[in-house]
Amino acid sequence: MSLTEFEWDTVNCARCSLCKWVDPWELTSERFAKVCPAVARYLFDAYSCQGKMDVALGLMRGELEFTESLLDIVYKCNLCGACDIMCKRSRELEPLLMFKALRAKCIEDGQIIPEHMFLIDSLKREDNVFGEPKSKRGAWAEGLELKDINKKKAEVLFHVGCRYSYDADLLDILRGVVDILQASGVDFGIAGSEEACCGGRAYELGYQGEAGNFAEDVQGRVKASGATTLVTACSDCYAAFKYTYPLLGKELPAEVLHITEYLERLLKEGRLNLTQDLGLKVTYHDPCHLGRLSEPYIPWEGSRGAYGRHTPPKEFRRGTFGCYDTPRNVIRQVPGVELAEMERIREYSWCCGSGGGVWEAYPEFASWTAAERIEEALSTGAEALVTACPWCERAFKDSVVESGAPIKILDLTELVLLAAGDGKKKSKE
Ligand code: SF4
Ligand code: SF4
């Protein structure tokens, strides 16, 4: 998508500032009223969604040129989509798509920051975002004797993703997922070192062509494997499969489920039993990529006429159909667990700080954003912050280590595993 496709949006942004705040009807307190980490952290309007509309328009009209400050504004953005949802409460604009087109324009014009250069080089050379050897991608599964989907058929292809594949601190979570799948008798396989990045990050950084190549790679693997379902525990990968791939015209030939959706199914089918009373008060963080950003792609082709009217009428993604209820349904089935909600939840969720290449390029901004969320979690009185994305877990775990905040960080699968106890063993027997 080219930036010029969004000129109407940038001209007709009402400069109303709604993109900075939680919907006034849903607002609970002033303390947690903001939705945009970028403008909350850097304060100048230019960092907000509204500001980026001005920046993009200025570039398109030749009134602005690339400078270090301009790139700072473009890249200090988590692409979390909170502004996009808020804008669509009243306007029919596409800020988030415009941001991605703006980044693609930066790449086209050779305006890339060194941290992202490293990232994209790593993706091109090693198929992952960390600069780690591709050959080590499957090392986490050593000794587990899991089915190799490249050689044997399986009903379910378990896509691991870059973060879980290479982050040693999260290895227990990943192995826990495997434990649950095995205990529930799921016929699944992994691609091991043949697995590649989903390409979601490449798309976010503005490398649309590279993202398409990764999508084709996953498409080919799913097709060759004959798997009817693809399950992933990574929210970033999930959003790429559910939204970015169809946007690029590269739908996967299989049902795509996040692990939380698959857990709900296993529980419903009685293949997994939660028997242990955990006696724990938790709060739940909606990962952006599992929530508002996973809302399915809605195809539309047409044009804008007078007053910006869409012909034919266009249906917008307004944050309504993200995966919000499923994780909560699973949490509510865990015996002895009380769910205390934060103020900014579901489509208004505050980002963990990791998205859009911010974690890699601006660690201070990423960690400030995560700390904000930890503070909100603490305000509920919860003993644990539960989430369902390895990027969020990394950000929150680092934040808690740094601040010493008295709260545990748990993946939803860890909570389920703890509660499965005997139920899990029973299914294994
Ligand atoms: S909410 Fe939308 S229309 Fe209003 S300032 Fe933000 S981007 Fe512009
Ligand atoms: S995507 Fe997120 S960080 Fe970027 S401008 Fe919108 S709300 Fe702010």
C-alpha cells in the first residue's frame, strides 16, 4: 500500500485528539485515561496519531523532509492500534494502515534506523528477528521427540514463532504448551529449524515485500503438511496469520487458532480438566496482537467519492471482534482464580511496549510503557498479571525485575498447567 492512498485520511483528520484517550463513555479514572504510549511518553502532539497524520501530509506535499526528528516520530510508535480504534469511533479513517504505508515510504526513500537495519538483515539471513542462527530455531524441542511436520503428517501444526523459539527465559512456557497438547492427546507436529518468522514484524517495519515472502513460506509449509489447524502461542504471529496474510492476499489453507482458543476447545471437549484450586487473584492483559489487531481482515475494493464516501460502502475493523472473551473464559474455568479487571481492557488495552520495532530500537520507551501497565495491574490488587503473548511476557518480566513490583507474570498456559494437575496426568494415562 502506498502512502498516497491515504492522502484523504491525512487531510480529513479532524485534529480532534480522540485518538489519545480511552472512549469517554468507558473512562474510569484520569490516571489510566490515555491510550497512546507514544504521546503519553513524549508529550509533543507530533508523536500522537493526529501528529503523524500531519507529518505524513507534510511529506506527501513536499512541505517536510526527512530528518532525525521526523524519523523519531515515525518509529517511536508501537503500532499498537489503540488510536486507530478510537479514531474509528467517529471517523472513517485508517490511521494504522497509514502508519505502515508511511514506514514503507521511509524504506523506499532509504530512511531506516540502524536498529531496524539489524532486524531486517537478521530476517533476511536467519529467518528470525534476533540475529540468531536459523539452525538453532528448533533447539528448544531437543529431547522431546516431537513429530517433525516436514516428514510426517499431523492434524495440527504448532507454529512457535521467533520469541518463544529463542528466548531461554520463556522455555518453560513453551514446553508447558507442549505438555498440554500431549496430555490432551492432540496429534501435532512442529517445523523445528525449518520454521521461519511469520513476517509480521517485517510488515510493521515497512518491508511489505519481505512480509509477503514469509507469508508464502508459511503457506507452503501448511499446505505440504496437510494440517487442518495451525495453532500458535504467539499473538504477533496470530495477528499476522489472521489479518496481515489476507491483507497481502496470502490466506493460510488451514483453520488458524491462538493457543487460548485451542485451550478453550480442549476444555469444552473434556480433553483437559482443571482440578487444582489455585487460590489466586489475577488480572489479564489483552495483548494488542491478540485483541484489537487480530480482528479479521475485511476485504474492500472501491473508491472514495464526495465527502469521502466509500463506494461501495466499506466495513471497518473497529476493535469489536478481537480475541477478548476467550482468554477470560479460560481464566474463569480455573478453580480458585479471581479475575480483577484493569481499567484499560479489550480494545482500549494499553500496549506492553514491545510492538512496531520499539523494543528493539527504543528500549527505554518500551520499558516505560511496560512499567505503566504494571502499575495499572497493581492497582487491581492482583497477585499475578496473566497474558497470552511472549512479547508481552518478556516486557513485563523485565519490568518487574527492574522495579521489584510485587506481582507475578504468568502466561495463560502456565495458569492452565498449574490448574490441570491431576486432570492432566489422567489424560496422559
Ligand atoms: S481521532 Fe482520528 S480524526 Fe481525530 S485527531 Fe485522531 S486521527 Fe485525527
Ligand atoms: S499505534 Fe499506538 S503508539 Fe502508535 S500512535 Fe497509535 S496509540 Fe500511539
